[in-house]
Amino acid sequence: MNLLSQISFDAIAASLLACLVIRELMIIVLPDDIAGPGGWLVDTGEEEA
């Protein structure tokens, strides 16, 4: 229980923000077959026809 008392809301919010930023950077930088429509690492949705 002592470990849980050391975690603050700010730490959780910063971690979530960092994850979102890293995800968006991966989508921008990596090719579509890795991070894009139908990508194996980050799937951003359906491929457009």
C-alpha cells in the first residue's frame, strides 16, 4: 500500500500525455505498413480504397 501512496495524479497525467505524444510521433514518422491504416504496430483504421 505504501507504493500506491507515492503515485500522484500529476504522475499519472504526465504518463498518459507522454504515451499520447509518442503514439502520434510514431504515426507521423513510421511508414503506413507499421503505423497507419492496417499497420501492425499502430492501426489507425481502415485503409481507403
